[in-house]
Amino acid sequence: MSTTSAPRSLALRTWLRGAGLALFRQLAKFGVVGLTAYVIDVSLFNVLQYAGDPPLMADQPLLAKVTSAAIATVASWLGNRYWTFRQSRRPRPWRELALFVCMCTIGLGLSLLCLAISHYVLGFDSAVADNIAANVVGLAVGTTFRFWAYRQFVFTHVNLLAPEPVVAGTSER
């Protein structure tokens, strides 16, 4: 190993460690916002589907899921815009919200697909089966898609006034 490659290797490892830490922090914030939205979504889904006599949306699991997801989406956008992705939020919030809702709709579609297959194709129509299909399997698939889509398409604004994050051990040349 040459003497010039050793400092580059160290700089690369330091940069990767810093970038990994930044990504971990962003994932953690995304997780907290997502957990909050999840609680809103699941709670409202179950209230609409099963609370009351008769329940407001009895035997309408897809409509209950769309309603609960729509309300949770607004809460999620606010949390992600003002906390998780605050340094890359767009200057025009309505455009950002439209992109966010579009990506959430695709994520919701993935969750609904899981619920529809479980409920209507496989015949698992109990409260537990609906919750597992929509709020465990569907959530995992939809969340993975949404994190990727938010970073790629929604929160992509470069704020030139915000200070650059400093990573220890790096320098400009």
C-alpha cells in the first residue's frame, strides 16, 4: 500500500462513517414520524372498522384503510417536512405535498394490495387477519417504498443557505 493511498483510505472510511451516521439519523427520525403516523392509521382504521354499534365502516375494510391512511399521511408529511427532511424541503410546500401524497398513494396501494389479497382472495377476513395484512405486511412493503421515494422525488431541494454538514477528517481540495 502506498503512502498516498493510506490517507485516502482513511478519509474514505471517515466520510463513509459520517455519511452512514447521517443516514442512520435520518432513518431514526423517519421511524419516529412513521411510528406516530402508524399509531394514527391503525387506531383510526380499527375505530372506523370495529367501534360502535354498528361500526361506521363495518365490512368496508378498504374504505376504512383509505380514510385512516389519508389522515395519517397529513401527519406524516408535517413530521417529515419539518423534522426528518427539514434541510431538503421544497420552498413551495403545496408542490411538495402533492409529490408526498403521490408517493404515499403508491405506498397505500401496496398496502391495499396486501389487504385485498388476504381478505378477498385468501379469505382471511377476521380483524386479526385484516390488521396483519394491512398494518404489518402492507406497512413493511409500503414504508420501504416511501423512504426511498421521499429521498429520490419529494425532499430533494438543495438549500444553498443551509450550512453544509461537516464530516470529521475531510477537507476540501
